[in-house]
Amino acid sequence: MELFPGKLYYKIREVGKIAGVKAHVLRFWETEFPALSPKKGRNGQRVYRPSDIELILKIRKLLYEDGYTIAGARKHMGMRAPESSPKNKLSVPKHLNVPSLPEKSVDNNQQDTERLKRVQTELENILTLLDRE
């Protein structure tokens, strides 16, 4: 799906299709990236402007293609963490027994390390979403 010339606002479902992510991911990113704050229409639904979509595409590229963590993408874009956001790491319940990844990989295969960090980031995002419910 492409942006329509002259269209001023897009619904969350349309933006999700454009960016290739689901609506809950967009809502999560709104909590993590202060610059991403779409307005709400009269009916209470989020309405995204083309500038919001450009920011979303940039965030998606940093997270999914370049392998940044959310904190790293925020830093790269010159944003501060939102006040309600955890400092660095989520506190994972001990009964889940989830090992954390080392900052630097002992293995020289950096691509595997980057993939694992992306998976870890996505799992942390899921835990955050579950904690909110």
C-alpha cells in the first residue's frame, strides 16, 4: 500500500499495512518514541499524518533492518526515553528464567548476535504489552 497524494490522514490499519507492522506494535511505539503521537479523531481513533508515517518507517528500518534496540533507535534519532518507560531493561519475572544476551558477543558471527538482539527486543515488547493488560 502506498501513500495517497492529497490524503491528509490515515487510520491505524492503513498505516500498519504501509509499514508492515500490526496495530499493537504502532501503539507500543507511541509509548516508546515521544515524537510519535498521532492525533485522535472525533470518534477517538488515531489518525496519522504523512509525517507520522515517515517517522514510523524510519523507526521500522532502525529496529527491523538495522538491528537497533528501541533505546538505541531513540538515541540514534535524538529522542529521550518517555518518563513512563523503563530505564534500560524490563524486569522479567524470575519464573520465566530468561537469560539475557551479553552486550558483546564472544562469537565473531555478528549477524547472529544482531538477530538474537532483535528477537530479544521483540520479546521484551511482548512482555511490556502483556504487563499493561
